[in-house]
Amino acid sequence: MTTLGLIGRGAWARTIGMTLDSLPDVNWLPITDPGQPVDGVVIANRSRDHVTSALPFVAAGVPCFVEKPLATCLADFGELKAAADAAKCPVFAGHLHRFNPAAEVFCATLSQIGPVQSASAYCANNKPRDDTSVIWDWLPHPLSLARQIFTSPADHARANSLHGGNRPQHVRAELSYQGRKFTLEASWRASTPAFCIIARGRDATLIFDDKAEEKVVLTREGTSTPLAYGQEPPLTRELRAFVDMIGGWRENASSLSAAEDVMRSLDAVARSVSERGARVAINWPG
């Protein structure tokens, strides 16, 4: 039996709790103290509190699942990564769509469209938050799939706030991957929820639309073909991967190293917004 602690009391934390209830051989309890005997901790509280909540558990060697965004600034992410490295404690990055069966089929089909030339993403809802900006809330979703789309990290970013100033509620960004563009738009001001990525290759176009009835569609020479995918809920698959990691049955499927692309891209987008759309480099150490 695996016992997990859960930090968070909001709607998503409640959804996580209900999902954990559905997993066999898993118990969970609300937790605040790293001294409580648990096998791992799921952190799903306010975005700005993710790192400060995780650090005491990481220092104690307790494996942590941290919901997106891992942090709301690059410095906090660096502190979390340094602490995890020092304690040799696994931290699982909560990037839900890496475990979405439809997104997995989308990524697996990219090789069929020829070399990817460009991509675009649109993500939106009407749920503004007061603890971060739409950059850190929404853009982790498409950026968590960007490495699979472009097979390399981003090198530059440009971004403009369309509403909300330096703490955007609506943002438009463009990231460069060795000259190939990923245009992204994210909004908290939309009447209809949306999350869609379009990858354009030399030979075909591939669409992942998480809100559509047919979530993955391949278009080639004017013919659109819906693709089949599994129906298991992404959150169930994600949390089971975390439990399996704790039990030693699989490697960390969403490590901090794999999440660093996302965090550095988010940082560049935020810096470009603060510099009124200037082209800024993605900063990597060394």
C-alpha cells in the first residue's frame, strides 16, 4: 500500500483526491508536516506556493509530485532543482498532457508529417488567478510537448501582453526552435475553454485539440483522418506513474531535467513581456 500526502484544497486538489481514491493500493491524507509518515507528497496548492511547500519534503527525502507550474519564476525552479539534487530526492513535474493518450498519439504521429516546419497553440478559459499570470498557468501545457514537436529546446522568445500588462491575462508569444516558429496564445478572458496545438510538417498537418470530439486529426493533401487513442483519463495515468516511481517499478516519467525546457521558455516569455516584446534569448547555465 502506498500512502500519499496531499497539499491543496482547491478544485484541482479535490479532483486529484478523487482520482487517488480510484487507484488500487493507494491511500492519501491531507498533509502539512514533512514529519508525517507518507511515501510521497502531491502538491496542488496555489501556484506561488508550490516551491516553498515542496522544499521541506524534498530536504527530508520524500518524493514529490508538483503540479504545474513547478514554480512561478526561474529562480524558484533553480532552488527546487538544487534541493532535489542535493537530497537525491525525486521530484515529479505535473505536466498532465504528457500523459494524455490523445497527446501521446499526436506526438507519436509527428514523424508522419515530414520535418516539422512550424507549430501553433491556443489555450484559453475564463478562470483568472490572482497568484500568477496566464504565462505560468496555461503555457506549461503546450510547452511540455514542445521538445517532442521540435526535438530541440527553444533558443529565443518574443511575447506581448494583450491584457493585464506585465502580469498578463492574455498573452501572445513566439518561440524559435533553430529558426522554426512555435506561436502560442493563452487567455483567461475566453468564453469557451480551448486547448489546441497544430503542427505543420513538410508533407502534412497534425492537430491535437483536447476539447474536440475527435482530438487528433492528420490532414494530408486535403484529406483529414481522425486517429484513435486510448480513453483512460490523463490524470489517472499521471498519478499512477508517480506511484509507480515511488514503488521503484518505473523511472521518473516527468523529471525536473525534462521540465527545465519548459521553465526556461516560460521565463523567456515573461522577460519579453516585461521588455515590451523584445526578442530575448533562452538562458541556460554555462
